[in-house]
Amino acid sequence: MAVPTSSAPEHTNNDISKEASLPNHDPPSDSQTAAIVNEHMPYMVATYVRPPPMMVKGEGCFLWDIENRRYLDFTAGIAVNALGHCDPEMAKLIGQQARTLIHSSNLYHNPWTGALSQLLVSNTKSSGGMSQASKAFISNSGSEANEAAMKFCRKHGKTLDPSGSKHEIISFHNSFHGRTMGSLSATPNPKYQTPFAPMLPGFRYGTYNDLTSLDTLITPQTCGVIIEPIQGEGGIHVATPEFLHALRQRCNEVSALLVYDEIQCGLSRTGHLWAHSTLPSSSHPDILTTAKALGNGFPIGATLVTEAVAQSIVTGDHGTTFGGNPLACRLAHYIFSRLSEPSLQQDVLSKEKHFRAGFERLRTRFPSLIKEVRGRGLILGLQLTQDPTKIVTAARERGLLVITCGTNVLRFVPPLVISEGEIEEGLGILERAMEVVVEKRGGEGGHIEGTKGQQEMAPDGR
């Protein structure tokens, strides 16, 4: 569409042309969005870098900003909204429970903490996951679930060796376990640890999928080993079955606990209830952590343990004010029931095939850009040969939300209920974004600014 010219400065004319040609151009500096952001930002601690749009509504696999622009969401709130945005049954349950009881504290029983714990254990075992799961501790977030797991490892180690020498916790490079001091100590990224150093003592780090180092890495002083079966923030790296089995065997040899952090990769995102559900019981963990999709946007986390671990924990060893509240647990009971459905899991595997077919088309079209496809189910990554942040911007301004992870990786963690038509629509937008950035169609590619802050642990300030 032709855009009338004026005597305005060139950058203003460029902005006008951009607004006329893009369906979801970022809100300009004189927009309603910018006015609200500029009013609020002085009062907010600057922990995140956000792109210009302000989201105000969600439905299914779509978000709308305050300017009423619609976005197809391939991010699901960073693998959170597995059932999509504003699931109708979830909205109904929130209203019902909010009118009944929201919080009474863990000093008293409520019907939903125990019901959720029972469902987590029973469905986990029947799905082929964590064969010795016995009990659950309910918290408010992934970091809290991992903090509980590491405290349980330390307590179990002290039960075995009261001297306290069995206290070391092993984690792996490129992992992400959270931002609280314990979970950050298990996340060996110097950029994020250094400002808060010293880290908690007793943490050691290994190389993911390196079988040769396990005997020296995991020793009699090790009380626990924590690992993501699929590293999400680290770049969508999948642990090999051989590596996870060797970890389990080495932990057995030194009486250390094995923790699987499935906060991002679990809850049917791989097409199985848990990423480790396809493994034999001889590779299963002693502790399993989950959060994110468990609440579909409502804060909740959980830590599942074996009976042996549970026997090490006594009243007063751990606790939470809000964790296990009836509102969160009633919602999670419904959500976990939905995510446990075999039909949903089969659909995830089918949708993975559609994504991979589309990725191969893109790889053929842009062979110098796309180096590798990684992941399982609907936790997938495109390893690129260049910084992907301009592609993130170009996609968003054409109506698609995608995020990054690791180094030069585009991450795809859409709602599990996404349709095949929505997948094709999103891949079409992604192709047009790549055209603009890589082939500089219409001369626009050089003018696109990369979108920073689209992953938790960003390299080089991205």
C-alpha cells in the first residue's frame, strides 16, 4: 500500500510506512501503550527487558495487546499455559473456589492439598514415570520445588552420615534451576552467579551427557544430583538415555539421591506425562520437581519423593505459607487430570511431526541459517548460526510470539492444545520473518532491532 509522503523527518516517514505495512507493528512512542509503560516503569525494579506491546487478553493460543493487536503464541508463557490462555473450566473453578476458600494456612487440613498429592503420585506411577513415587510437597513455584528437593537431599545425606560430610550437590553446565540462592547455586552461569557471589557452598558442576566424568564427579560426599532431562533455558539439549541410566547407577553406588527437574519439560510436553516416562524404572529418580504447566498460569509447584526420602523429613524440616492453598491445588488437580490424558499426549506427538516437517522446509529454504533441530514433543529448538533476536522482532510484528534460549536458539513451547492449522499459520509467519531478516526483503532487514530479554538466562545481554 502506498504511503503519502510529507515534509516530516525521514525516521518519522519510516515509522509511518512501517505501521502501514505490518499487521502488528510495535506500538510507537506516542501510543497508549507507551504512555502506560512510561507511567509505570519508574516504580518497577528493572529485572526484565520487555518489548513494546502490553498484553491484556488471552484466549486459546492467542494473545491481544492493549492496541487490540492479535498474536499467535508459540511461547505459552514460557511453557506454562499448556491448556492455552483462559481455559474456560479453569476460569469457572477459580470463581467457585474463590467464593469458597482461598487460604487457611498449612496449620489446618483442606481437601485439595491431599487430593492433588494423591493424584500426582498415582498418575505419575500409572504413566510409567517415577516408579517409587510416594509423597508430594506442594509449593508455589519451580524455584521453590527445587529448593525443597535440594534441602531433602541435604537432610537425607545427613541422615546417612551425621557428620555432615555427605553434603555436595551436583548439577550440570547449561542448566537452569531457578533464581533463589539455592537454585541459583545449582545453575552454573557465571554471568548470573557473580553478582550474588559467594554461592552456597557444596555445589559442583559437570558436563551434560558426559559419561566419562561421573565416577570423579559423583563421590561418597555427594548427597544429590539434579538434572533436567531436557535442558530448556540452556538451549533445548536432550539427555541421552545412557547418560541418565549411568547417573542413576552412580547415585546408587554412593547412596546419593537423583533429582529430575521436569519443571519445563514435564507434564506431557514431550508427549508423555514426564520426559523420563519412556525410561526403564532402573533410570527413575528419587525426587521429581514440577511447576509451570501444573497451574497453567496460576502459581504452584510440587516436589515428588520416594518413601525413603520422605522418611528422612520430619515435622518442622520444611514448610510454606501459601504452598498447598486450596485455590491453587483445586486448579492443579483439574489441570493435571487434563494433562494426564493419553489422547492429549498422542496429539502432542502428532503436532511434533507437523513442527518438524515445517522446520525441515525452513531448513531447506534457509540452509545457512538453520543448523540443527533439537527437542522432543512440543519443547523444540532451532539452532541458528546467528543471533535470533531480529527474527523474534520480525515475527512479533507479523503476529507471532517466539522466544529464545541458550546461544542462538529459537525456542518453541506452544500450548499443548494448539491446532495443526495454528502451527502452519505460525510457521508461515516465521518464514516471512526469516525472509525479511536473512534475505532483507523490501530492504527492511537492516532496520529491524533485535528483541532482548526473551529468555531467562540470556547470553551477552540478549
